[in-house]
Amino acid sequence: MHFDGMAADGTPAPPGVGATPSAEVDVTVSLVHDLLAQQHPDLADSPPTVVANGWDNVIVRVGDDLVARFPRRRLAAGLVAGEQRWLPGLAAGLPIPIATPVRTGRPGLGYPWAWSICRWFDGEVAADVRLADPGHEAERLGRFVHALHRPAPAEAPANPFRGQPVAELVPRIRANLARLFPSPTPSTSSGTYSAILALIDQLATTPEWTGPPLWLHGDLHTANLVVADGAIAAVIDFGDLTSGDPAVDLAVAWMLFDGDDRARFRGAAGGGTAVDDDTWARARLWELHFALLYLLHSADNERFARMGHRLLDAVLSGG
């Protein structure tokens, strides 16, 4: 999912009215069927069903075991190549399955971009269900993050929206806060608005990441975690795959866990030793950034409204 405080036309989004960008290509069941018949004829008899229409991709289930990802706008098309090139190698060292492309598709029949076929994972996204044992899952997800955060090569995909230094992130957070509260009143100034301002000021001086650029999921939130039988079954949607400061992925701790379970995640994500204080503080900045983004872009997405409110409450409560 690719959004950064801007409306679909690139202008600043007014509070609460940001919506899903319009598709630049109409991905229909008929088109998917015909592309499968042309490029993967053994799947031609597997009925395609559209299961999600997101910011970047149309997600189409193919039979019982597979799912196809079709970019719906040019911005997302370039992300597919990164997934296809890098995910198979990354998947081998991860303790939780990921949605790795198992087949690829090429432009055809009027559809202009490459596309992917991945394994289908049964379950529901973590944004919609509860975990059976949050403490156990916190440690599992922490180990996943630790395993993913290995040094990335220089040719890893670039991403202007993820993994950036504090000096670049803080102005974006302030700009999005201004969009969410365009005309603060005395009541907002004495409540949430002033609390957010104070937290930004507190975290803005956090030292930058000085380690090597590490592999990042880039969009590790609760709508990109599949849960089955109360446990995390898969991590999906690596469209924002990039390299940089690992703090961006650690923000998931506040999205999914509370109190002691968040501490368990922090320990596992650090490889058995808790993630250092500076990295954890930068993760709180990313957490705040994502909270404001979700709230700014939830006019037509009730799930992201819930995610935004929960995350903002978590970041302001500390920890």
C-alpha cells in the first residue's frame, strides 16, 4: 500500500476525506481468465475471483491454492519487479511464510504490466481478528523481523517513503498533522493535538540509524498479516520492499501488541537482546507517522480508520 499524506491527485488530503486512488486499469475477472489461459493454460479452468481491490493491486484468487496480484496503477507496477526478483531468496530464511511469487505474468491482452501469482493463505487479516496467544505471537513476529532485517545489497529496491532518516520523516509527520488538524481549536490544542506535537518534539532529536541498510518489509501492518486459528500464518504484500532503517518495521509492535507482549516482540526483534532505545524511539516516530496516514486516508476504508485510532491511542500512551 502506497500513500503518504496525499490525495489521489497528489494534492494534500483534507482531514478524513482521503480515499482509495482510482484504478488506471480495469482488472476484470474476464481479463484475468484470458491472461491465465494465454500465459498459464494449466490454470485456465481454475475460476478467478476478485477478493480485494486495494490502493496498489487487485487481488484475485485463482482456484483453491493460488492468488494473483495485478497492479491497478502505474506507481504499483514497478513494485512487482522487486517482489519477483528478491522475495524467493528472502523467504528461505524467514520463520513465518510469506507471499512469494510462484509464477509470473507479463503484459498482454491490453493489460500493460507484469503481474504475479502467489500461494493463497487461508485466514483473516490481523486487523479484523484477535490472536489466541498474543505473547507467543509477539515472539514469533519479532523473530521474523529479526530474520528479515539482514544487510541488503546496494541494488535493493529504492523506496522514497520507507526507511528514511528522522530528519526527513519528522517534516512529513508535521505536515500530515497539519492536514489532520488544519485549524486547531483550544479544545484540540489542549488534548490530542498538543500531545502529538509534544511527542514529535520529544522524538525529533533521536539519533539516526548508523548501521548498514537492512532489508525492510516497509508496510508491516495488521492488514498485511494473515491469521489462522489465532496464530500468524503468513506475512503478505511486500510491495514496499526496500532497505534502510529497521525502525520502520518495528512500528507493528504498537499496532498489534500491548504492554508486556510489546516487550516480548522488542526482545525477539533484537535477536534475544531488546532493540536499542534509539531504534525503538525511531519506531515510535514511524508508528505516529502511520497512525496519521491511516486516519487521513480512511474515508472509504473502515478497517484503516480502526487501525489509525488504535495506533494513535497506542503511541500517545507510550511504551
